[in-house]
Amino acid sequence: MESLHYLLMKSHSLMQKCIFSQAQKIGLTSGQPKILDYLYEHEGSDQKTIASYCEIEPATLVSILLRMEQKGLIERRQKEGNRRSLFVYMTEKGRNSAEQIHMFFDQYDKEAEKNMTESEVNELKRLLTVVCENLNRKEK
Amino acid sequence: MESLHYLLMKSHSLMQKCIFSQAQKIGLTSGQPKILDYLYEHEGSDQKTIASYCEIEPATLVSILLRMEQKGLIERRQKEGNRRSLFVYMTEKGRNSAEQIHMFFDQYDKEAEKNMTESEVNELKRLLTVVCENLNRKEK
DNA sequence: GTTGTATAATTAGAATACTAATTATACGAA
DNA sequence: TTCGTATAATTAGTATTCTAATTATACAAC
């Protein structure tokens, strides 16, 4: 049986490739789907929060958002009384893309979960959550 | 509960960060550990095979190997009667790094598997293998 | 109020990753 | 033998990712 770290790398890599193959059909680059998927349910978040959830550095997010802004997918706005943070909103075009991306993620999750019972899927997710907690504690 | 694609991304990302934090202490960059870990048990593979196992494109491997060759970690050699493929071997220095990297992977796998029984770990690996098979079939 | 510290975003520079196109080699069929 | 196709590695160009350093803002303590 393969090692855990290899299986994590491989399963993530395959999922990433599946999503990207669909995302590029609607004109998105590889870094954009996860951002749109987050904004789909958390529009108006500040950049630090988005970066943290997406497991990328704030500096990385800057360059992705810049491209998304140029492509007309998002807008960044300040809020009254806070000139330090920037809050990210989708345009109409961005929302359309986000809806499609959300569907793609959902569809490939279902694909990945084939040949498993519902309780196996739940067990897989539970154990992956334990893995995340274990490594998060160790990362400090 | 989080979605499967998010848990795969997060668990892989945390593992990657753990490994890289150790790898950089011994002078490695982020793309090198997985190559060395593969060579540890498969020295003498050609580039196409390495790239395939590591889930990266051959073109990406070229730039990683170039840097590893310059740092004196590996050598690439031709074999009698095949001037098309290049086969990758570790130097003494490369082998030392590979041994340490192999230990790091092992150590973080154990860390990730804490708070699980042995049968839970096996079940996790089995289900991840199913995920890989499902997505591999869909990727075509 | 001024000063010091903390926080959010950005910039610069290097490494990794992709695709598409190119070069070189191998090999089967006409 | 030569021609066409397939394969392995590389190059070029773009996007993502990181760290370290910088800029701008916020806020607490004096």
C-alpha cells in the first residue's frame, strides 16, 4: 500500500487537474477556481481571510486577485472606517463563473466518491479532518 | 462537514508545508523532496517515469533536475543503445539528502496518523486509493 | 498628541508548474 | 533505404507559489 503522503499528493493532484480542465474551458487560470469557490459562499471577505482559507500566502493572493480584477471577475472595495483592509466582491461575470465552478467541484466530488457507501465517504472525510488537525498542530 | 475536494487540498497543503519546513533546513527547494523520495527506491529511472510518478509534467521536471544537477545532488546518464532517454542517479550528497527526506516523510506520516487506530489508517489509505482510481478514470 | 507596535496589503525576486512548440532519436512500413 | 510516426527531452512563455522587505493604516500606552 502507498504511503499516506503520496496518496494525499496524488489524490489532490488528480482533483486539481480535473477541476482545471473544466475551469480553463470557461477562461479561468489554475489559481482562480478555489478563490471563486470561496467567494461563492463568502462574498465580501477581506484578503487575509481568503488567503487563509485557501491555504495560500496573502502575497500570492494579491497576484491572483490582480488578474481576476483585470479580467472583470471581481472588485475590491474599502469599508467606511477601515482603510487598511480590502474586501472582495464578485462582478456579474464573476458570479456566473463561481456558480459554474461550484458545480464542477460538486460534480468531481461525486465522481471521487463513486464505489463508496455513504458511511465510507463520511469516514474518509472524518479521517482527513483528523489528518488536518494533526498536521496543523505540528506546523506552528 | 467540509467538502472532499477542500479536505484533499488542505491535508495535502499542510503535509507539503511540514515537509518543506524540514527540507529547507538541509538546503532543498520545494520541488526537490518528492523527486529524492522517489529516487530513494527507484534510482536509475528515466525522466518520463519520474515525472509520471510525481504527477508533474516532464517539462517541469527538467527545470527541477537542472537545479539538482547544479547543486550536485544528481547525475543524468545515457544507456548503451538509447540516446533518447536520460536516466537519473544520485550522488553521494544526493543519497544523504534522500535518506533524510525519506525519514521526514515517514515522521510526518506518523504525525498525520495520530489519534487513529491502525485499521482506521488502513481504511483511510484504501479510500484515498479509490478516490485516485475514480479520478484517474475521469481524467482521460 | 506622539510614539511604538501590530496588522493588511503590496512589491521584488526565485522556484515550481503548466502548455505549446521544438529538437533529437527510435522504429516500423513502403 | 527512406519516409512517416511516435517518443523523450528540452525551450519559451505565462501563472502560481513562496519568503523577505516595504508601505500604509490602526491602535494602545505614555
